[in-house]
Amino acid sequence: MALKRDNKKLPLYMISVVSRMLEVHPQTLRMYEREGFIRPQRINRQRLYSQEDIERLNLVIELTKELGVNKAGVEIILRMREKMEAMHEEMRDIMRFLEDDIKEQFENRLKNLLSQEKD
């Protein structure tokens, strides 16, 4: 089975690597986990972070350290972001459905026109 390179949920990074990448202490990452901002996967008691986790942590760090947002604010922002992403995915599904429907209508009109020309 080949791994997809774009799988952002694949746990790849140990806490020491993530802390260096994000320039925060590993204890900060543990604290964010305790506060529920992040849920890294665990393999043999070792935390492993995915690219998606790192992106989320980067947002949390930006909100707290750079913008001064408190824990409650971060929770609200993260929840709103998740809802917006779910709505965005739903809109993409609707657009695909509409595209299929429009294609079908176009094909039917084309068939009707072609059948009228034959007559």
C-alpha cells in the first residue's frame, strides 16, 4: 500500500521536532494538549504530531502569543474554524452535485437538439 504524500493526518513528528519547528518549549505543547487544543496520536506513550496538528498548533500559538487571545477565545475560534471548514466541504459537495446536474441538463438539451436536426 502506497502512502499519500498529501495525508495531513498522518502522525510523523515527535514532540521534540515539533517544539523546534514552532519555537516553543515541549511543555507548552503538552499544556495545549491538556487544554484540548490538540490531540496528537500516541504510539507506545510517545506523542506523534501530524502536519494538520502542526498547522493547528501554529494557529493556537499565533492567537495566544501574538494576538493575546485567552483560552476561552482560542476555543471559540477553533470551534468556529472547524464549523467553517465543515460548511466549506458541504458547499464543495453541493457544487459538485450542481455541476453534475448542469452537465446532465446540457447533455439532454444537446441530445434533443441533435434529434431535432435528424428529423
